[in-house]
Amino acid sequence: MASRRFSEPGALQPVDLADATSDFDSPDAPRKNRLDAPIRGPKLGPFEFLRWGWRVLTSMRTAIILMVLLAFASIPGSLVPQRSSDPNGVIVFRNADPELFAVYDSFQLFDTFSSVWFSSIYVLLFVSLIGCILPRSLHHWRILRAEPAESPDNWTRLPFRRDELATGGVGAALSRAESSLRRARYRVVRDGSGIRAEFGYLRETGNLVFHIALVVILVTLVVTGGYGWNGQRVIVEGQTFTNQLASFDTFNPGAWFSEAQLEPYGVSLRSFTAGYNQRSPDDPWVPIDFTAELTVTDDNGTSDATLKVNEPLAVGNSQMYLLGNGYAPIITVRDPDGVVVFEQPVVFLSQDSNLTSVGVVKVPDGLSEQVGMQGFFYPSAVELDSGALASNNPEPTNPAVTFNIYTGDLGLDSGQTANVFQLPTEDLTLIAGRNTGVDVVLTPGDVFTLPDGLGSVEFSGLRRFIGVEIRHDATQSGVAFGAFFAIAGLLASLGTRRRRVWIRVAGSGRTPKLEWGGMARGDDPRLEVVLDKLVERSRPIEPDKLGTK
Amino acid sequence: MNYDLESISLVSTYSAMAVYALSFILFTVDLAGRAATEGQSKPTRWLRAAMALLTLGWLVHVVAVVTRAISANRVPWANMYEFGLTATAVLVAVFLGVTFWRDIRYVGAFISGFALLALGIVTVNFYVTVVPLPPALQGYWLIIHVCVAVLSTGFFATGAALSAAQLLQESREEGKLQGHSWRFLSAFPSSAELEALAYRILVIGFVFWTFTLVAGAIWAQRAWGRYWGWDTKEVWTFIIWTLFAGYIHARATRGWRGRPAAILSLIGFGAVVFNYSIVNIFFKGLHAYSGL
Ligand code: HEM
């Protein structure tokens, strides 16, 4: 087998390629000489020690070990909830087992990918990579400008050899060979006695481009990562979001974020529609489409836009993503004289695939007492055998809200930021709702009169809301650029074979011959086929063949 | 949606499994036969029959994939069952394709056995009826992402089969595996040839996996607003990528060629299988398939 011969110990190695491998091990290296070149400990002073350390770090052995280590170091990131991707899971973990949590946390297991141990592995790997790239690039630069190598002394060891009659004279035959090599994109040098040619510089070029692109990706992440920010916001139909810090429900700035980065614009939600599908009456409803119709107002004026799940909207210097949706029943609360003290769509968070949702209404002012209401919303309410309500469809075919209504101090004046989705009921008095004998079940238009002449509550309308995330990610273009070149380099490198061809004149008198010799670097099962084709193309075109063409 | 086609698909799946089982038996009969003759004999008619059955099984398998796709009116890899169904079809296709280029029929037992096992597991454990795609799983980046993931899985599996054969062969060449039952290895090429072959196949798998990673990042960017978030699935995609990058370097390093490189390739394939099975079932993450 042709491919076998090259990997055998002692296979012919051209001088410059052998040299090129001084900083990394060559694929042509013999398979079984693990003990040939052990890395020896330093014998001398600190300078030698540093040099030795650098050599070890930038050796490919170390790179492999670091890669395997990196792979294994990532595993905890998939086993243990991560603060970055699953903050809720971290909280659940802590509540479930505080002691184990503390142990894990001391090992930074909840922050695997920013942990000291994970970071040191990839920093070392990239230092090794850069230490590998620099000398190779320098070397490759020289090779790119050098001429193809001299022919080897011992032709008998070349894996490819052919003798050809120099039809039409040595000069003409060499010229034909030269032009066929050039057409095959070899770099060719013709000197008095013959030709040397080389092909496949793209292999190393592509390889270097690939590795440099990896460095570009990492540097981009480090340098531009801090400028990113993201924020989340719930927008109810009819409402407008303006892009400023105070408008976000939650906001996560990068390390170097400044508020000036937020470009002024406004987005209002005109309507939201969801499409659902059910395979058969017993199967669950499956969402098939979510579409939000928006109106965007920015420097360029006002325009309509559509936001879908996989189709983010570019606004200002950021992207808006549709991440969630749900119902916001409009709740109106009046005092005993019928004066409206509260009227707004209240966001209810969905709990299941049929959008049974929970929400909270807080009415701190306007009534004789503060009133808090815990509510359930059912888009398609049905009564279960137990008497409880449930929703059997995510669409609003029979919307209903139920409330548990409390009075007492809602704790809104204490200065602490209260969670709008929670109503701490320990210190409150339940005045209506479950287990009070007075159930509060409202369909649109229904009014419930509060006990003790407190006032009334009306389910006065229904809106939908969307949850959006707005993000500015400064790393995107750099990473995309790096990834593109990484792939291009990879394909170029892996798709290219390095081959060398030499031609010399042999034979004499009336029958001069051209001797072809060729070799490849690395496994190259197609060497023979490809070079034979070259030899064939270098033959003179026979007149009868011309005729038949 | 078309329920008749859906049941045709399921019936085809079971038929393909039955044919694969037969072909697996014939592949092992062939290996055993060659062991008996100290591997001197040429490939037997058992081998040709096994290949014919494998091809037939594959055709039936393709019918299962296509009818499933038509009945769902979308790509056939939206849940674990469909992914497994399609990925094994591609795996067998890769193997059959490679045999046009090189005679690697000697790992046929591994491939048919693996396909049978994988198909059996997904059909018995993860079968779900056709449901439409939820919005997050729509879009052509998903198609590209999963398509290349499936393809690279096929190459990784074929490469792993060759690496495993290489390990055995290397031990045999060192005189460690001598007994009667190992004689079939003499029907295999030398460990150096097996290694060269495994490398070329795994490198293709690696390129596809790089595409998988990038296409997945683009999809994540559109669906969730960030291209990379160390979600469980992303972590494992990265682990697999890094392991095979390590393999490529090991192959190019003195002292790491041969056995250590082959072991790395098997670890890499182990991670691929783990990623598909355990991670999908037990790990929580954004990629969790609806209804498995
Ligand atoms: C960040 C970690 C690294 C990754 C992900 C990586 C990835 C790769 C890949 C995919 C290839 C094959 C593609 C090609 O030939 O262009 C490759 C080849 C190569 N890498 Fe790396 N590499 C890394 C670090 C390093 C380091 C630190 C060194 C030097 C010590 C190195 C030296 C090489 C060499 C010499 C080859 C050519 C191997 C051959 O000819 O088969 N790489 N690398």
C-alpha cells in the first residue's frame, strides 16, 4: 500500500520539511519511538529553565493534553446548574442541599466556564497555540518565498518514479513538462539539468489561518465582551417600550457598559397572535406560530415591524428577541362611589401548556384599606369534577379569572423593591376567594362587589403580552469573522496535499529520457494516480489524436 | 399530517431492523469462517450476502425516514426518535459509501450491530407520534445544524469502528492477541492502514462537526438571542469538538500515533453517543426535545 511506505521509520524527509517540524512533531514521524526524544529536565540556570518550560508548553504533546483536559473540565458545566445559563437551577440546588452547595461553590462549580481552573486550562492552551503559531508562520513565510527543494540524492527511495522518452528533444520535453506542472499549479523551477516543482503550500497556509482564527475568536471575546448588555421587558398590547435603563424589567450590563450605549427608540406592541395545533382531541395543544406586530419609532421615523420566535428584530444597535408571551387581563377597581382607583392590564405568567396563568394585583391607594389580590387566569375555563377550574385550550375561548382577595399592609412603603408577581400573604387578611365561602370567578364584564362596602373589582378586558429580550452583543462580528476563516482554513488545509516532483535528464545519444520522481508529505494514496496524469499530460499530443478530437 | 404514512414508516423501521439483524448474523458468520481458516481465505459468500442484506435493510430504512418526513411534512429529526432513525440511516449510508472507495467490509458487523441496537433503542424507548414543530425548533438553520450533526455522527461511528479494529490489530501485531478467537483479525488490514483510514474518515467527521457547532451557534443566535450560552447541549458539542481536535493532533504527534490516538477517537465517539443518549434524556437544558 502506497500510504504505508511514508509512515515507516526512515521514510525520506526533505530537508526543509524536517526543519519545519522543529517546533511541532511531524506526521511523518515514526510510530513507535515514544522514548526517542524524552523531554529532559533542565540542568542549568533560570534562563534555561524558562526556555525549557516554553518548549514544553508549546509542544504538541502539551497541546493535546490541554485539549483533553479542557474537554473533561467542561463536563461539570453540564452536570451542575450554571449561574450563567440556569440561575434558577442554582437557587433550587442551594435550597435543596445548602451544605453540598457550599462545597460545590467553593470549587466554582456553578461558574465552570469562568472558573479559575477552566480559565487556566484555556489560557495555557492559547499561550501554547500562539507559541506554536509564531515560529510556524515565520517559517512558512520563508518557505513561501523560497524555491522548491533540490532533488534528493537517492532517487531509488522516492515512492514515485517514471522514465519517459524525451520525444522531440530534451528541451521541448522539459518545456512540456514545465507547462503541465504549471497548469497543475505547481511552483516550478527549471534549471539547466532538470525541473523541481512543489505543490500544496495551501496546506500549511490554511492550517495557520485556522489556528490564527481561533486566536482571533478568543481575543474578540476578551476585548469586546465587556461592551455587551442585555435586558428583558414585558410589553402588553397597546404599550410602548422606550429604550432607556429605567424601562427594563431586568438589565445585565457588561463590564464596560455605559448608559450612553442605549440608542433612543420606542417600540409599541400593536397586536400579538399565537397559533396552536392539536393532533387529536386528547393530545396537548402545541404552539406552531407566535407573531408580534410592532410599531418602531426611531430617528428614521415610524415603521411597522414583525417579531417572531426565530426572527429577531434589529432596532438601534441591538437585537430584540421574542422569548415569551401570555395574557394580561384588564382589571378595574372602583371605590364605593364608583370612582376608578386602579385600571390596567395585569401580566399573568403562564404555568402550563394551556396557559393557566397566575398574577397579582396590588391596590395600595384609593380604598379605605390596601387590597391585594392573588389571581388565576384560565383562557378556556372548564370546571373539573372537583369543582376547581382548569384551562383546556391556550386560546381565549372562555376566559375567566379567579381571585383570592386580601386586605392589610401590602408592604409597599417599606422602601424595598417588591416583586410584582408575588404577594406575601402572611400578614394579610383573606376577605374573599377560596375557602371563604365567597368564590371570586369573573368572566369579561363581570363585576365583583368587595365585602364591607370596600368597593368593586371588574374583569374589564383582555390583552396579550410578550416578553422580549433586547441584546447588544459586540462580540458577534469578530467571532463570525473568526469562525468563517477557521472553517475556510480548515477546508483549505485538509483538502490540500503536499507533493514534490523532480525531473532530470537521463539516457543519452539518440534516445534521451526524462526521469520523473515524486513524493508526498503525509499519507497520500492518490500520489501515483495524480502524478501519472501529469506525466501523461506532458507527452506531445499525437497528430491522430488531434484529428479525432 | 398523514397517519397512514406514519404507520408505514414504523413498519418499515421494524422491517429494516429485522434485515439488519440478519445481515449482522452473516457478517459474524463471515468473520468466524475466516477465523477458522486463519484469515487466509478470501471474503466468503457470507460477506457478500451480508452486504446485500445491509443494503436492502438500508433501503427499507430510507423508506421509513422518507415516509416519516412526508407524514410530518417537515424534516425527520425534530425529536429523539426521529433523530435516531435518521442518524442511523446516515451512518449505514456512510459505511456503504465508504466501501465504494475502500474495502472496509470487515467492520460491517460493527456497523450493522450498532445500527440495529440504536434503532431498537430509539424505537422502543422514544417512539412518539408525529407532532408539528414548536416555533423554537423551526427555521432552516435547524435543518442545516441537525443535518450536518447527523452526517458527522455517521463518520464518527465509522471512524470509531476502524479505530477499534486498529486497537485490536495493534495488540495482535504485538503478539498479545493470539488465541483462536482472534484469528479473524488476520482478515483485517495492518494497524497502520486501519489508522490511516480511520483518520481520513474522522477528519471528515470533524469538519462536519465544526459546521454543526457553527450552524448551531447561528441558530441559537436567532432563537435565543445569543450564539453561545454553555447550555448543556452546547457544552457537549464543545467537548466532542475538542476531543476530536485532540485526536487530530495526536495523530500528528510522535509518541501519540497509533494506540493513544485510537483511544482518543473512541473516547470522542463515546462522547457522541453519550451526548445523544444520556444528555438528551437526563440533562436539563434549552435543547430538551419536546416529548422526547
Ligand atoms: C486551541 C486549540 C487548538 C485547536 C482547536 C486546534 C485544532 C486543529 C485542527 C482542527 C487541525 C487540523 C486542521 C488543519 O490541519 O488545518 C490542527 C492541526 C494542527 N495543529 Fe492545531 N489546534 C489547536 C492548538 C494547536 C497547538 C497549541 C499547536 C502546536 C503546539 C497546534 C499545531 C497543529 C499542527 C502542527 C497541525 C497539523 C497537523 C497535521 O498536519 O495533521 N495546534 N489543529
